[in-house]
Amino acid sequence: MLVTLIFGGNQGDRKALLDEAIKEMSTIGKIEIRSSLYETAPWGFESENPFYNQIVVYNTELTPEEVLDKCQATEKQLGRVRTGTQFTSRTMDIDILFCDSQIINTPRLTVPHPRMAQRNFVLCPLNEIMPDFIHPVLGKKISELLLESPDTLKTEIIEAC
């Protein structure tokens, strides 16, 4: 299965933490492709610290739930403290965007990520590496979703991959 993950954080050494998270998640399988590194304004809350975001596609034999467990363990290992507040600064956030073209809706996991079509920090790097991928719920290409996105927050490449 190809699993598409987005990594992001706005605390600490953002680049080092992203690199460490991507390396740690490589235990789930081989990296197939990765986006450039993006700097993005916080979404849903105010912070002086912009986020670094990057998308990586892994080829894995694990189940989506096993991938989620590894994501959460890696976040915790890298200093993520869950406060119950949804939108807040953090050292590391790893979200599952896609698992092939599966649609998953369980109490623990919703795939595709339910709010990705409203977030340029997700759509810009996705469009870079998989513009023609069809969102399995919305039935549109990533490139189309980016064109239709209501998000106006700044998203820019700071390190090409």
C-alpha cells in the first residue's frame, strides 16, 4: 500500500525534527517520493512561528491503523504533547492523507484526511508530487482542489527536493 503522510511542526529545530520524523517513519517501508520543504503560516490559530511541512509517500505492508500507531509514537518521541486543543503549536504532527485510494472512517482514523481540501499547506506539496491523483471522496484531482482552495495563507517552498 502507498501511504501519503504530511509532516509538520513549528517548535524547536523544525528542519532537524522533520528529518528525524521522516527517517523514523521509514521503518514502515520504503520512501517512494517526497515533496519539497514548505514554510507555511499556522492554520486555525495565531503563532509567531511558521510551520515547516513536507509530504512523503511510503510503500508499506502495514495496515492503516499500524501506520497511525507509528505516527503517534513518532510524534511523542519527538516531543509532541497532546493538550486536547486541536490547533496549537507543536514539535511534530504527522497526519495520514491517503492510503492508496481507500476510504476509511473509523473512530480512530479518517482517510482521506477530512480537512485537506481547505488547506494549502497540504495541497501545495501534494500538487507538487501527485497533481493528477484523484481524491477518492471528492472525485477531483489534487491540482483541481488546489485551484478551488479557499485558503489564502502563505505557503512557500524553502528547500526544493
